[in-house]
Amino acid sequence: MYQFSYAEVAEESPQEMRGMERRVLDQALELLHVARSKGPGSRALVDALFYYRRLWSIFMDDLANPENELPEELRAGLISIGIWMVKEIELVRSGKANDLTAMIEITEIIRDGLK
């Protein structure tokens, strides 16, 4: 299987890029829904949090890149959401929180905005 960096894929058409972003957000949502149904301490939760943390790290790295063509205000807003997500992931991972609803709802809003 070939692996490409996010930047290499981003060089493709904007429609292809948005489609890929929607697909990875759909995957994150699927993992979060399964994790919510399995509950705290489940392997599904660990897998979902790992995937979600990695995904937001990639998004934030790309958003912080000066070559990112999104408007600066939008980039800053998405980075702020990413920082909140990472903090929320850590709260759930450490057992200090266990409600995934906000992460799911925000992810759905972002995914739907990519249409």
C-alpha cells in the first residue's frame, strides 16, 4: 500500500482533498460512536481516542503551515477547536470525563461544512 503525506494529497484538487477529509472524519465519527456504545475503559474507546488524537494532530500541523491557503481567521478558529479536542481527548483518556457527545457533534459540524 502506498503512503502519501498530507501535503502531497493536498496538491490534488480541492474537491478530492475535501472528500478525503470527509472520509477521515466519517471514520472518526464511526469510531467515536462505537466507543460511546462500548463505554469507558473499552478497547474501542482507546482506539477511537488514538485515531482522533492523530487526526487532529495532522489537521493542526496543516493549519499551522504558512502555505495553507485557508483564510487566517478560519485557520485560527480550527486550530482553537483542535486544541480543545486534544484537551478533551486527554480528559476522556485519563478518566476525568466520559461523555463523547461534544466531540461527536463538533466533528459532525466540521464534516458537514466540507460538503
